[in-house]
Amino acid sequence: MAVAGSAGLKDATAIVGIGQTPFAKRLPEDERTLACRAVLAALDDAGIAPGEVDALASYTMEETDEVELAKACGFGDLTFFSKVGFGGGGSCATVAHLAGAIASGQASVGVAWRSRKRGSGPRPWTNTAVQLPTPAQWTRPFGLLRPVDEIAMLARRYLHAYGATRDHLFNVALACRNRANQNPAAIMYDRPLTREMYMTSRWISEPLCLFDNCLETDGALACVVVSAERARDCRRRPVYVHSAAQSLPAQHHGMVNYWNDDPLTGPAWSAARHLWKHADLTPEDVDVAQIYDAFTPLVLLSLEGYGFCGRGEGGAFTEGGALETGGLLPLNTGGGGLSEAYVHGFNLITEGVKQLRGTSTAQVPGASTCLVTAGEGVPTSALLLRS
């Protein structure tokens, strides 16, 4: 099914504040403290007092709950709160839920956030007590133990079916790293990437090497959503939520798409149909994209799913510097999950806002539209933002 993308949401709300903590492999603060700092920074950015917040949205995997955050930050009465499942697939949906609540009059000031200590904390798949829910019984006993193993299988099929190569995956990793090298907040700010480094790095799950995988990061981010009318009076230039979508396609099986007619047609395809249906824009109108990049192959699949190129053309689309600044589709301009930080994709939302404000460290000249996507391979979501 697809939700949160009706025509009634078009440009009805705007993101008016963003905030983040530093990113690092290890931060001393706990997740609640990090969450509070990011949220308060976002509210300050918007010029809105904490007591005006009446709506919250985050992820089901978020460890800081609404009660803790509301008390610690000094919110008023909450009239709307939600959590979105499926890890990185939920990032854009948190904003979509707030947009729906505000557009329908259930709330007036919404905050979405994500706080993680993944760099210094445990990996979810290491908990053997929860390793075999029903879907996983068809994957994990056969060696697909981690997300990277599942995506590696899809990547192998994609490379075989369409003649894509590791050079195409490298193009994705390089574009993200080049943008991180321009971003002082990025973990990989001072660490350039070369083709030789990429091609000689160790396998994580063949055909995916070290640099095909996102970072493991401690950090938190947040954004503030209000009505378009109120946004005009806020401290920062508003960034409007033009269209939003969620998608859990029929017969979906997380990551591997076992039961789909075509495993390489993932949730991005159904999310895209809903997103563009309720937009006045097309893929040709997108100036810059923040595409979820937990693994490099997901970008190729998303380029196709969201309509930037034809089926099987994702690899070729990356050639000739297409994803670099000045290319056909500048990508992940803060560095993305591969090279800035991996906080379940929320930094892609805040970077999209920076681009449309004109404040990115890798600013695309004149950018007025930005696509932001959540995790491909799992039930997903997307936002089409405009200035």
C-alpha cells in the first residue's frame, strides 16, 4: 500500500529548522542526550520555542521515546506522535507523517528526529535471540546473516543481468566521498578515495567491498515541520514538502525480494509512482538528489526506480561524472551514509534542506528541487522538496 502522499499535502507544510550533533565513531553522550541536542538545535534554527511543539515522529528503532524527549526538552501538550518501521526505510516517512498531521489540523509544530549510537553500539543482527522471525527462516540459515549479505546477492544478480561493473559502484562511492571531502562535519572529510583504494579493499560480502558499505556512526539529527503559512514567519528560508510517499509493495520480502516477480524491482518503484502522481514535477525537474546509500547498489536501483534512467541503465547513468557536482544529477552532497555519517538516512533530509536554502558545503547553483529517498530494499518512503 502507499500512504502519505495525497494532493492535499502538496506544499502545505515546510521544513523550517534542522539540527545535528557532531558525527563520530564514538561519542560520550547517550542517545537521549544526543536526541535532545539535535532537537533543540533544530528548534533554535527555526526560531520556535520548545513549548510550542505538539507533534513528534521518529523510527520504531529509536531508543529515545516521546515521553523522555518531551520532558527533557520542555514540550507542551502533544496531540500527535508516530513511529515508522523498517529502519532506514522510515526516514522520509517521519516528515510525511508530520506533514499529514499539520495539514489536517491535528498539530501545528512537528519535530522528527533520529538518534543512534551505532558506531560504538551493538549491531542489531548480533542478537541471536531474535535472528529467526518467519521471513528470516528463508535467508539466514543459508548464509544471508547481515544486510550486506542480502544486498550482495541482489547486486550480483544486477551485475549479471545488466552488465554493470564494479566501476559503476565505485562511481557512487567516489561521488559521495568527494562531497564528504568538502564537508567539515563528515567523518570522511579528510580522507579522499581513489579507484585503486576501492578496487584493492577487502571484501565485506562479495561483490561488495569495504567502500560499498555505509559508515557506522554515533550521532543525532532533527528537523522541524510547520504549515506553509507559519513557515513564512520563521527564522530560516522554508523548504516546502511538495510531495511525499510511503510504499510496502505487494508480496514484499525485506532486502531480498524473494517473492516478487522481479527481485530487482524493489519498493522504490511503487513509492516513485505515488510520489510523482501527486507532484507537479517530474524526475527531469530535480536539481539535486539525496538517495539512500547504505550500500552502493541501492543507488543504482533507486536511480531506475525513481525514473532518472531506464531499467538496467543505473550503472551506465553513473558514468562521466553524472553524480558529481555539475553532472546530470548531483548526488548526496553532504557525503551521504557512505562518507558523511550513517544515521538511518536522516542526514539526507537535512542535506536536502541545506541545498534548497543555499547553504550546503557542496552547493548546487540555483537548486530549487531535491529528491530525498529512504532505504531501498525495505518498505520505504520518499520526499520531494522545493524552495
